[in-house]
Amino acid sequence: MALKDILVPYNGQDTANCALKQAILLAEKHAAHVTACFPYDPPAVVNTARQLMSKRLEEQFHQIVDRMEVEARSAILQAFDKQIADVSVPERVHSLEIIGNSDIAITKAARHFDVTCIGQNLSGYSDGSNMIHPDVIALRSGKPVLVVPHQIPSTDLARRVVVAWDGKRAAARAVGEAMQLFGPFTNASVLRVGARDASADYWATQLCTNLSRHGTKADDVAKMAKGSVAQTILDHCVHFKADLLVMGAYEHSKFSEDILGGTTNDVLSSLVMPCFMAH
């Protein structure tokens, strides 16, 4: 499947601008379409306040909230129009309004696109509330996610790729979908973090063989964790000069990932290059 349809949650923040620029570069390279969506969900305090008002006050408050939404969407659309003013193929850039909690609304929209391109640590509001969670969207939508850090977008995405490999389903799906959408990679480093194991060595070699048959120069690398697993992965990406990290989203419960932290969260919070995830 070639890359033809990219979704970008957009709210005018700097990190959303980076994601939009990256999506446009990909669209130009793959002759694809980019659709920016504008999720809006009033802060929780707004919905709570409505329950404490008389009917007349609630009507007045409803008008104020509606006006806030119109103003917020107008500001976002102005920022979006500014970002796409110089796009070489404006007929391939679209917009889509969606309503509701960011994760829920974007998850539903993401099911209708090839990949969702999300700015790192993207939130709905300046205070950081209504955060968009790429791992949740990858888990619930059934479609892959590309997380873009706050940096200059790459024109050679998927040229030098690090695959964070643990041999599990999510990692396998991430590699397969990244190859279908962006591949073949030029160079790939299949990274395993932890003690060497004969069986894991054997299958990592097989993955490298599979990648090589698609025209990718691939090497198997095993490293012991220095600090956290996430930091070991990110350090290797820097050492390899990777332009893309490919990894599976968490393989255990989202509850434990949120409460205890985990490799997925740690990697996404400290990205220095785009990260492609699938579940």
C-alpha cells in the first residue's frame, strides 16, 4: 500500500506546525493528500459550570461557549492557511472539522487515513490540557501514527531507520506498515535492548534478511541498557544518525503504562527524530 492519505491533528501550536510541514513534505514526495483536522472540546471546567446554572444563565453561557469555539477555530484556520500558503500542490491539502475529546475524535478520524501525523506533546490548550496521545490513537484506531518532534522536518524520511525490535506483534506490524508506506528504507539498524539470546539473535537476523530482500541494507544490533531502555534507544538513534525510529506501541496495559511509565511514554517525551508507531 502506497502512502496516499495523511491526517494531521492541527491546533496552530509550533509542534503542530512541524507535523503539518512534515506531512506536506511526505505528500509532495509520494503524491499523497494531507487533511488537517481541528478537534475542539471545551475544557472540563466549562462543562462542569453548566450544571450549576439556572436555565437562563445556561443559555447565556452556551452562547459564550459557542462564541469561544468559533473564535478558537477561526484562529486555528488562520494559522493553517498561513502554513499552507506556499504549498506546491494546494489541491492535495484539505481540512476537516471534528468535535469532541481529542483522543476519541482523532482516533475515529484516523481509521479513515493511511497514517496520522501528530506533533510531539501536542495538547489542545496552552495549559497542556486535553493532550493528544499518539500511542492511544495507534492502539484504538488500528492505523499507524507518525510522531514529529519540534524540529525542521526531514526531506529524507525513512532513509536511515532504527527499528526498536523486541520480536513482538506491535513491533512486527510497525516495521511492515512503515515499509509499505515509506519503504524501502536505505539503511536500517535493528536494535534489541537487553542480554543476548540465541533465539532472539536468530530471528533478528531473519528480520534483517527480510529487509535486505526489500532492498534495505540492514544490520542487527544488540545493546545492554544504559540507564533506561528508552534512553538506550534514543542514544542509538543519534549514534546511527537516524531520520526515523520505528517501534511498536506498548505491549502491556495502558493503565500500567500511564501509572508506572514505560518505554513508549519515555521515548515519545524525548524524541529527537520522527517516530513511526503501530499496534
